[in-house]
Amino acid sequence: MPSPAASNTKTTIRARVKEFGVPPIHDGLVVGKRAPIGCAALRQCLKLLAPSAFEHIEIEDDVISDILVRHQILKRIPQETLIAFVVERIKPLMGDEEILHLDLEAEVILEEERR
Amino acid sequence: MTVHGMAGAVSSRVSRVFTDDRPGDLGQESLGSEAYAVFERGIPPDTDRFLGLVPNRMSSRHPTRIFADLLDKPAPPAISEDTALEDVLKIMDARNLDALSVIDRDTQSFLGAVTRTSLLSALLKRQGDLVRESRFLKVVAERESRRLDAAARQNQEWYRSARDLLKTLGRQEGSERDFLEEGLHALARMLDARYGAIGVLDEAGKMVQFLHSGLTEEEAARIGKLPEGRGLLGLVIKENRSIRLEDLTQHPESHGFPPNHPPMKSLLAVPIAHRGEAFGRIYLSEKRSGEPFTEDDQALAHGFSGAVALELAQRRELDRRRKTEIDLGSKTVQLEAIAAALTTFLRTQQCAEACAMLLSAARDHLASPDAVIAVRQEDSAMRLLLRSPAPLTSPDGPGAASPASPELGEVLDDRERRLCSLLRRVLLDARPVIVNQPTAETAGGPPREDSARISRFLGVPFFQEGRAIGVVAVMNRSDEYTEGDANGVQIFVDAVGMLYDGELRRARESCLETDLRQAQKMDAVGKLAGGIAHDFNNLLTVILGYGQMALNRLESTDPASEDMQEVVKSAVRASDLTRRLLTFSRRQDAKPTLLDLNAVIANMDGMLRLLMDKDIKICVTGAPNLWPVKADLPQLEQAILNVCLNARDAMPNGGIIRLQTENIVLTPEYASPETGAPPGRYVLLSIADNGVGMPPEILERIFEPFFTTKEPGRGTGLGLSTTYGSLRQSGGHIRVSSEIGKGTTFRLYFPRAEADVGERTQGSTRTKADHGTETVLIVEDDQEIRKIARAVLEPRGYKVMEAPDGESAMRILQESTGPIDLLLIDVIMPGLSGTDLAKTAAKLRPSTKIMLMSGYPGDALFQPGELPSEIRFLQKPFTIEGLARMARETLDAIGTTPPSEEV
């Protein structure tokens, strides 16, 4: 790469400033099997950045290695349902080196018939 | 960190990292790491927790991840330090792992990591080590193989030697020498010894055998002598202990080697002993390898010597047992034979029969063709008691001075004389005599091969009260006799001795009894005869005196004169008989003088020969240095004459009369039974004939007065009685033995006399002083007296003429033209009396000298002065010397003649 001082290139700075929301992760992460950062490192990050607890789910899969999900989510969505959703709907969307941010909107309809 | 079990398989290229470290952040020090050991940080720091290994392959693929995300899930197993490399490899292959952690089983702490590379390196290294080790082992194996080959060859040799040794030790047959020689050779071969030797000792510790190996016979011959037991060999023998020397020449006890002995340096000597009994020594010298003997060699030699000792002990014990068995068998046979003999003796009381059985058994026991039993007689002569297989026909044998004893050199053959000589030697030596080589004694001169030769002889004496009294002898065996044979036959000899001793004692008792009876009888007869004779003698003196006076008063032409002459003559004869009776009863006056019996017999020799018939020989054997005896000479001569005449009458067809003198000592066991005499020193005169002999019933009465076997008129029966009496009177004894058809022997025992000072032995002077050449006319009606007078005078040179009565004498005086120098006239004769004849003859031939003789004393026949002084008177019985001396003196007298004397 040529030194900037030595070239005649014009430099333009464009900034997009946005508030860093904390925690940066809403509901969870899907970690690809060949992601540059592993699940252990991610969990340590989450532990430092988010006060709420995240559950770690290991998956035997050729693309996905782990799912990190906010603990309260699993109160509304069963783990198996979540894993199936990820594998069926998200996996096709990601490569094994990627880490995807999950922002889940889970709606629970409660019906109750009382007598 | 030390990992023992992994043996170098732990990789040195494992880096220690923490969970939050990133491979990409690691520095240069981690470059080249094969794996990373991931630890979780602990507080305090030394409490870091090992979590697992991340192989380089994984870290290099995710350099941005933290090592916590590179750990395998699930974590692979860890191995321990003692896990085998092969197992580690299997685990890696099975799980496709590049590295495995090594942890301590107890503490679960991390010790290191084994990577595939380090593992393979370790395996390769181990393989290399194995290869190197294999090469080393190969070299070692080759060397050991060579050593084992040599050892195998040695073992093979040992095995062969040991087999030979065991074969030798186990062999039962063969001689002791073969056994020792083979054993020695095998041992020397086993120990590789050039020389070996075994010295064998007898029970007294004396070396009796020396065997050697390694030396040729020529080399041994050059050395010559056997070890003398000095020096080192002597030390081994003396101390009975093992000796092992590297250089025996340096030992202070070494005495060097004899000339021509090969040099020896190393020595191994061990004793051969068993239970404290030493049998000998084993010596080994000079190992062929040049090395000294080792302790193993010594132990082996010691073991061998022990086996040899055991074998020798067994062999000797076996020998002893065999000998004992043989001895027992032999003893059994001997005892059976002895028992049979004793049974026979008890049944039959026949000593001879039992002795014959024993002799036969002894002969069979020693496998000898001939055997004899001989006994010593009281006169030291030998008497053959028995002979096996052929018994002697006569109980008397060579040398026996009995009538039955054959004449030496005539009847006995050479063989018997030599046998007699050998038997005497056994008795003299009083111990067994063995003669195996023909000598002059056994062969009778130069060695020769004939039937007369005694090829071999074994004689064993038997004893009575410590004195050899007999011999059992065996002869002519083809094998030599040994001392063992003498011992083997001893029991038979003892049995024979016992039987013979008993026989002697019985004989002694029997003789004593017989002697007592005989003595009592003879004493009674003697007293009776003596009393009668004394009274008769007194009566006869009266009869004779008055008869002679009556006869003197009668004219010769008176018819009563002849009758009176018969009365006087009978009275004279009766007087002679009474005189003999008095002699028998020992009442006759005797004038004992010191006498030489040899000289007495020599004096009588000529007379005796003349008295004998022409076919009777007289053999006189006088012992040299004969002891003197004391006896009345006339009585002694009469006694000898009586016995000789008795012998003559016992040989009507001729024969031999042997007179033999000798000095003998009668011991208590021989004294009474054989002689009737007490023990002491005696001069023995034996008078033996080989005439008709006498039966026992005659024998026991021959000394009784008036007992005669002659026809009436031929004997008075007083000859032997007077002999008996005169012998007893002189303190002597007489014994007689006889056998029908063989002969009779009279043995006259005279006590040895001690000469008093100045006393001179008589009877030994037969000088020329009583000799002459004149003519003597003997006028005597008793033919015996005529013969005796002739027998006295003729040997002394006189010419003798005889006339049985006065008338015959007158005719000779008238008719003879030759000179008659002396008339010897019996006073009492039928017809012309001696006195008348003397008177007539003095007138007829004045120069003829006259001697009168009578059995009656001269003073009873003649009044004092009645007998002319020139006529001499000779009292009968006259002695030889008396007759000869008076004849000479009468012839030499010139005119004046000494008064008549009783001679």
C-alpha cells in the first residue's frame, strides 16, 4: 500500500455518527462455525457489556456452532423451537465465518378459558 | 518436567498459553510450537488450571480466536506418563488428534504433551536404540555363543568323563585295581590333569598299592621306585586333608622329585576316606591348560574321592562279608564234621575212629590227597597214629622203638622217613610248618619227580598243657598251602588234640590202675616168694651141707655116692631157684655201682651174639653222652641177658633184636601211663624183637615167678621175674608192649645216677687184660651155662671146648693131643663130680689150670683147706667181667694162687 504522503490522492471524510446502544446486542447472536471470534470470547464480551444474562446453546452443525440468546427470550420461546428456527430460517442466510445479530420479536398469545 | 514413561516422547515444542490468549498475538517464542497447552488463570497464579491442548493446526487456522475457543469439544482424553507409545499412537489415530496431554494420574496436573511429531521421534529413537541394542546384543550373543560352544565342548568332555566315572563307580564286577585305574583316568581327564595317581592304604595305614596315569610304563620304569611317603605326599597321608597348590616346588614340605621324574608344578591332593577310615589318597598334577587347579576342581576331586571311598568301603565290606560267609560255611562244615566225630566217639568210645573222621574232614577241607596224625611218644619218637585215606596197618610207625615198629631204612620207605622228619620239625617248632617248595627234607635229596616225593606239606601241632604232643598234617595238594589253611584246619587239630588228650588221660588212669593192681600182685607174690625162699634157703643150706659131708664120706664106688650127688645137685639147683626168688622179692644182696649202660651192653655184645641162633641179628644203638646209672652189675647183666634170651625164644624163625639206649626225661603226662615210673631223668634201654609177640593175657603175667609159656623143662619161669626184681631193686622200671605177629619191646628205665666224688663209672673197660689165646675146656651139665661161658671167653680170643659131664671131660683130657690150658668145671654134676674131675685132671695134666664154679657158695661146698690153693672157685651167677678176669688170673698164676674168692 502506497504512503499517503507520497501519492496525490484526495481524501474525503464522511462520518455517520450514531449512539452506541448498550447493550449492543438485543436478543442474541448466531455464531458461524468458522467465525473469527469464538463463542467463549463472545460470552466474555457479553458478560462485560450487557447486564442481562445470555444463554449459550451449542449446535452440532456444519455452519453454526453456537447460539447466544438472552435468558428472558427462552422464557417465552422454548429452546428447541429457537434452535429449529435458527437452523431452518437463519442458517440459509449466513456463512460459517459470520456472526449474526438476532433481534427477535416474539409474540405470545395467551388464551385462557376460565370457568 | 520429567516424564518417565513417555521415554522422551513428550514434545519440547509445546507452548503454555491462557484461555484469552490469541494465537495471532503470541510472540516469537511461540513460533514453531506444535501445540499449545491452554490454562485458565488461577488466583494465586500458581493455581492455573490446565484445560486442554490446541494443536498448531487449529491455532494457525483461527489466529484471531482466543485459545478458549480453540479447545476441542469434548476435550480429548489425557494420557499418563506410563502409557505405552504404541497406545498413544493408537489414540491419536483413532481420534485424529495431533497432540495428547500427559497428566499426573494422582494430581491431575499437566506434565507435558505428546505430539504426533514428538511421538514419532520418540518411536524412531526407540527403534534406533533397539537397533543399536540389537547390534550390541548380537555382538554379545556371538561372543557368548563362542563361549558356550567351548563350554559345550568342555561339557561334552565332562559328560563323557563323568559317564566313564559313573560307569566305573557303578561297576560291581572287576578287580579293585581295575576300578581305581579306570576311575583315576576318568578323573584326570575331567580335570584336564596331565598326571594322576592313587595311593591305596591297608588297614594299618601302609601304602599297599600305587596306581598312576599320565606316565608311560617306560617313564615309570625309569623313575623306578614308588613314592616313599616323604615330602608333600607324606603330608597328605599324615594329615588326611586336601591340598591345592599352584606351585608345589615352593612348598616348604616339598622334597623335590627323584631322577627321571617329569617336572610338576600344580598339585591337587585329596584323601580317600569314609567314616573316619582312610583308604588312600588321590593326587592330580599339571593341568594341560597350564592353569592351577580351582576350587571347583578340588570339589570335584573331593566328590570323586568320596565316591571311591564309599566304593572301596563297600568292596572291602563285601570282601569281609564274603570271607565271613565262606568262613561261616566252612566253619559249619567243620563243626558238622567235628560233631559227627564226637558223636561217634561218644557212641563207640573209640578215639581212633573219631580221629580218623576228623583227619578225613581236615584232608577234604584242604583238598589234599594225603593226611596223617602223628603223636610224640615218651621217648620222643614219632608214632603215626592214623593216615588218610589208607589207615596204617600198624599203630606204630617210623621211629617208634616198639617191636611193631619197622626198621628204619628197611621197611619204611623214603617217603615215610621224610614225613617223619617233617613231623618232628612241627613238634620241635611247636607251630604250623608249611613247606611248598620241594627241599631235601621233602624230596629226600635233590628235587625229583617220583612217588616218594612229598610235594607240599602243612603240619599243625596239637598241645597238651602247653607241650606239643602231636601233629595233624596234610600233604601233596596241587596248590600251595598258606597260613590261612593252617588256621582253617586248626579246629580239626584242636578236636584231635582234645580227643587224644582224653585218650591219654584215660590210658594214664587205666595204666595207673593196672600198675597198682600189678604192683599189689607182684608185691604179694614177692613177699610170699621171698618168705618161702628165705626159709627154703636155710633148709637147703642144711641139706646141702650134710649132703656134701655125706658125699665126702662115701667112696666114689659106693652105690649111694651117685644118689647123694643127685641130692646135692638138686639142693644146689633149689638154692639157685631160691636165690632168684630172693632177687625177685628184692631181698638179694646187691652191690650197686656206677655203670655206663653202653659199656655194659658193649661188654655183653659178643656173648649175646654167640647166644643167639645164626639167623638172629643183634643191632645195638648206643646214645652218645649217656647218663650213668647205678645198679648191681651181675644183676643188670642177668636182667639184660634174660630179656635177650626171651627175645631169642620169641623168634624161632630168626629176626632182629635191637638194643637201643638213650637219655629221656619223663614228664608227668608220660611218666606213669607209659612207664609206671615217676617223672624224672632216666636212661632207657629198649630191647625189641620182631618175633611172635604175646597176647595181652600173657603179657600181664610175664613177670610172675614161675610163669612160663615154654614147654616143661625148658624154662624155670624166673628169668623175667628176676629181671623185674633187679630193675625194681635198682630203682628202675620195666615196661613191655607186644603185638601178636609183630614183636615185643621191653623198655628198661634206669634212674639217672649222679656220680659221687671219686666214684668211677664201671662197665666201660673192656681191655686186652682179660683176653687170651689159650684153650679152655668148659665142663658143665647145663647147656645154657656152657653157652654163656663160651660167649664170654671166645670173643676174648680163647679157644673153647665143651663137655656136658665129667666123663666126657675125662675123655677129652685123655684123648686130646692139643694143649688144654684151663679147665672150667661145675662142682655139682651128675656122674663124675666136679671136685673129682679136678683132682683127676690135676694128675693127668699137671700144667692145666683149674677153675671150679657153682651156684652154691664155696664155703658151703668145701671145708676150709679142702680146695687146693691153685684151684680157684667162681660163684655163679658170674659176671662176664668176673669170668674173664678170673680165667685170666688163673692162667697167669705161677704156683701160688690167691685164696678162692667169690666173684
